[in-house]
Amino acid sequence: MSKFGTLVMGPAGAGKTTFCTALIQHLRLNKRSCFYVNLDPAAEDFSYEPDLDIKDLISLEDVVEEMALGPNGGLIYCFEFLLENLDFLTDALEILSEEYMIIIDLPGQIELYTHIPVVPALVRHLTRYGSLNISLCAAYLLESTFVIDRAKFFAGTLSAMSAMIMLEIPHLNILSKMDLVKGSVPERQLKRFLDPDTSLLEDDTHDGDQRGERIMDPASKESVMGGGSFKRLNQAVAKLIDDFSMVSFLQLDVQDEDSVGGVLSYIDDAIQYHEAQEPREPNDEIDYGDDAMTE
């Protein structure tokens, strides 16, 4: 029996849990079942209580206190512990039918899925090597305000591409919190970020040359960030992204139901959700789950 799900990931502050909340609400409105999994051992506040919470297995607070680790080391330890106790996930997920959308909320430490192989190992268990055989799609969120700082945007795009290569599953990249840039970034300019345009950095270089006419302190942040070495680094990052030609972005405004529905339709297509569903009679009852569907 097929199972379907999405991994919600991205840097801290990108709006991952907020997106999960909007996705659950949208699924409810459309009479679809879902199962919400929280894999952030430091998360505490939820609009919808998770059906499965990693904190029932291990919490970051306990690890930091008992193992004398910092928050980053503690998160890595928590995921390594999860990999040694995968029955915690398997037992809860294997009973789900193909009608469910499994929403997995990951922490914001991007090293977990771009540098360290713990999340890739987890994905392999969920999709191929374990008994679950879940058709998974990654949803990588990047905050839309990154477009204001183009070097920061290309660094975020590089991390998204790294996650795509590491995880080896269908992947959507999403510019979140679009409501924060509407009105401040022209629509025509914004389109250049949806399919990252390396010439955006050339525009920045021109602006930097104009600023360079002023005498600045060589040790100042503005001088360092506008220096030739920094520009060459950004151009090399942009060229790498352009050479792979893998990354493009969807727009997301969680306050707009159509925007959430549009992203969900891309997820459904990526995991072929609708192709596996049996036709329903009009009066068929839908099982929403116990916890995920209660606020």
C-alpha cells in the first residue's frame, strides 16, 4: 500500500511550522486526511498538536542538560538517536492508508540535510530501505526577504540545491512570507528571483562600484561585504547554481488560501498522490485523525 508525504525544511525563521499549519488547515477544508509529524526536538508551540512528536522519544532540552552539548550538537545527537530508534516512526506510520498526507516538520539547522548525512539516511528509510515505502516530496522554504540582499539570496539558493542533491527525492523550493515583500519589490524584479538570474549580482556590482567612490574604513562591514573578494565569491556561487540549473522557486503566502492550495497541488503532482486514490462516493466519510485535526 502506497503512502504519501512531504518533508518541510529550510533555515530557521523561514516559516516551516506556519506552513505546516496552513497546509493542515487547507487539507481539512478540502476534506483530506493528514498526519502531522514533528521532528524538531526543540519545538514547543503548535497550532495543531502533532500526531507524532520526536519529543516523546528525545528532547533537545534533555540532551543539552545531560550531555553538556550546545544546541547544534544537541540536534545532531537527537537525530542520531532517532536513527537508532526508527521503530518510533515506523510503528506510527505503517498503519496509515494511502488517503493520508504525512506532513513532516524538520528543524531549521540546515546542516542536518545539506552537510551531515542524518536526514538523508532518514529519508532512505522512509522511502526505499524501510518497510514504509513513502512517496516523499521535499518542500524547502526560503524567506522571501532574502531577495533584498542578493548575496544572501544566492547563499540560500545554494543551500537549497545542496539539499536537493543530498536527499535525492522530488523537491520544491518555495519563497515563503511573500506578504512581507509585496509592494516593496516590483513584480517584474521578483520574477528574476523565481528562476535565479545570475545577472542580479551584476546589478549589485554596479551599485557597489558607485558606493566605492566614497572613502570607507577598510575594516568596516560595508567595506568587507562590498570588496572584490566577496563579489568574486558570490559570482562563483551564482555560476555554480546556474551551471546545475536545478533551482526554481514557487511563491507562498500562507494567508492566501489559493497560494497554499497552489503549493499543495505541486506537492501532489510530485508524489503522484491523486493517481493512487480510489474514486469516492459522495457520502464516503473521511478519517481526519484524532490529534492533527483538533486545534
